[in-house]
Amino acid sequence: MKNISKASFIKLFNLIILLIPMSFLFHYIETSISTNGSILAFLGTFLFMILGGIVSMKIKINFIVIISFLSNLLSMILGRRMIISPNQSWFNPFGMNFAIVFTGIIILIGILIIRFFARKVLK
């Protein structure tokens, strides 16, 4: 830990936070873990968007979008392997992959909005 500078550690922390496959976790909690998982999934996703927006204040938007794309890709891979819907109509009419990507886009928009307001407040 002594060999890593503070700036490098912060960049690594930002990367790890933004790479969390939150759209997968949202749907996994909602379908597999709990019968009333929607409240837990929404609260966790909302807190993740706040944390992601705050830690990404000094990161360029292009980098955030690329990391979000990688996170969505990881979410789709994990979703195919681990999410089993409770019934056939769960992800209708578009399917599970669309639902995961759409959730990832909503999370990205939330992170960017919170990033914008956090930058304005802290300047």
C-alpha cells in the first residue's frame, strides 16, 4: 500500500465503484433473492447512483460512459448465467437483456445528473 500514491488509489477506487454491475444486481435482487426485493433493489440502486455520481466528479464523461458500457456488458453476462425469472412473463415484452441494458442506461443517467449537481455545489 505504500507504493501506491493517493491519486492512483482514488482512481482505482473510482474504477471499482463504477464497474459494479448494478443493473444485474437490481434484477437479481428483484427476481431471485427476496419476495419483496423491489424496495431493497430500488434503495440500493439509488444509493449507488449517489455514490457513483459523487466519486465520478473529477472523471471525464467519456470515461464514465465507457465504464458504464463495460458494466452493462458484465451485467448481461451475469444475468444470462444467474437470473431465473419467476415466471415466463417477467421480462416481457422485450426480454431480460433489454431490461438489464435499459436499467444500466437509467443508472448512467442518474450518475451523470448527480455528478452535474455535485460539481455545481462543490465549486
